[in-house]
Amino acid sequence: RSPAGDIQTTAIDIDYRSARERKREIKNISRSMVEIQGMFTELSSMVIEQGTILDRIDQNLTHTDRHLKDAGEELTQAKGTTSQSTKCWLGLLIFIIIFTVVVIVLIRSKRT
């Protein structure tokens, strides 16, 4: 063997080791990219899921608002009905009291 051949062999070994090192690094980068792709896919799924949840929350808030408005209207109607009912009962009570007083006065006036 000649010194030039040894140098050439050493240079080839260095190039081969360097190529193997680069290949290993490229494989690591490739694995990392696959992991990152998985993370982005999972993140995309989470964003879609959160969007669906937000849509449901918004829909529930809309329904709740409508139900609260309806309940307010029903309470207003009930208040009016209660007020009218109270007036009717009060009028009936006054009529009964007056009628009772008149009957008592008539009964007493006939006794005397």
C-alpha cells in the first residue's frame, strides 16, 4: 500500500462516516417531522371539537334568551290575571259584607 492509497482510503472512510451521520440526522429530522405532523393533526381535531362546543354553547344561550323573554311575558300576564282576580274576590267580599249587614239590619228592624 502506498501512502496516497491510505490517505484516499481514510478520506473515503471519513466521507462514508459523514454520509452515515447525515443519513442518521435526516432520519431523526424525518421522525421529528412525522411527530410534528401528528401534533398538528391532533391540534386541528381539538380546534374543530372546540368550535363545535362553542356552537352548542351559542345555541344554548340563544334558546335561554328566548325562554327568558317568554317567561317574562308569562309573568307579566300572570300578574295582570292575579290583579284582576284579586279585584274580583275583593268586590265579591265587599258585596257579601254589605249583603250581610243589610240582612242583619232588616232582621233587627223587624224585631223592634
